[in-house]
Amino acid sequence: MQRFGFTLVLFGLALILGVVGILLTDGMAPGRIAPGFAAVAAATGGILIVGGLRFLERGRTDFHLG
């Protein structure tokens, strides 16, 4: 499960970085990517990251101090 979670986090980060890279270069040639598509892609990347972190945290024990 941890490998799957790590993979989800990596894909989410790659997706967000790809969208940011395309939007940064979009200033030179406007209209290459639709803003709605960029927003959906960034949101999907965020969901992948959160889902991957949930898989990474599964199975850990809670440590109580005190």
C-alpha cells in the first residue's frame, strides 16, 4: 500500500508541475491550454496527492504522549 501511495503522490506532483510549466510558457503563445482544463488538472493532482498521503499513513500507529 505504501508503494501505491508513493506512486500517487509522485503522479500528483508531476501533474501539478506540468500544468504550472505549461501555464508559465503559455504567456509566450496564449491559448495553448484552456484555463478550465488547467484548473481541473491541478485539482486532480491535488486529489492524487491527498489520496497518496492517506495510503502512506495507513497502518501507522498513533503515539500518545502523556
